[in-house]
Amino acid sequence: MKRTSTYFAKSGEVPANWRVIDVDGKVLGRVARDISMVLQGKDKPTYTPHTLTGDFVVVLNAAKIKVTGRKPEQKMYYRHSGYVGNLKTTSLRVMMETHPERVIQLAVKGMLPRNNLGRQMLTRLKVYAGDQHPHEAQVKGSENRQNTSDEG
């Protein structure tokens, strides 16, 4: 009797599509969760934990994202230079004024695996503060590839 076996995608077997997500007026944590699921490929039936099966994600309008409660004043970002006593702290409000794209990157980074594969997934995330991005050709090509694969 033949046993059923689980399908594990191999590296490069699953084509990576490009997705554009507009985060204007959306809540940071919920959007970061959705983006991390797409980057990991958990929304596909071909998800494999040890292989890069996720899509590229282009995030637009990062400067217009919302947070709930008193997070703009209370949430702090920390970085250390390596020198004694040189811990730098930045509030969410200041970070949104100076680097709004970094806020989304750090939120998504915290939801990805902490290994080499997670770092590769993070390179597939492209975040822009406005509504313009330089990835039009990739997004268009990805839509064409999706349309041809869905028809056949």
C-alpha cells in the first residue's frame, strides 16, 4: 500500500511574487502580522518551514500608519553603540517623524524567525514613507506570472 507523503518545497521551486500593501490608516501591529505571514509564505499551500517560500512585499504610506493607546509617547526603541553607557533611546513619535519606514521594518523583524532564513525574509521587505516606489516592473511582472499560472 502506498503511503501519502508530505510535500516539501525545495529552494527556488516556488516562484516569489511581489505584493503591494498600502498601510494608510491601518494599525501597526496588525499590518506587521500580515506582512510577516506573507514573507514567511504561511499564506500559501506550499509553505515549508526550512525554505524561502514567501513573497516580496512593498509597503506604501508608512508615514500614515496608526498606533493605539499612548504608544507614541511610551514605546521606546533602543540601540547601543558598543561603548560603555552609550544606550540611545528614541520614542515612537520621534521615529515616525524621522524614519517612518524603520518603524514597520522593526515591527515585522520582531515577528520573523531569529535565524538566517528570517534575515533573508527581511530583505524581501521594501518599505516606503510615501505612495511611490521603484518596483513597478517587478510588481507588473508578478501579476502577469500569477495570471498565467491561474489560467492553466
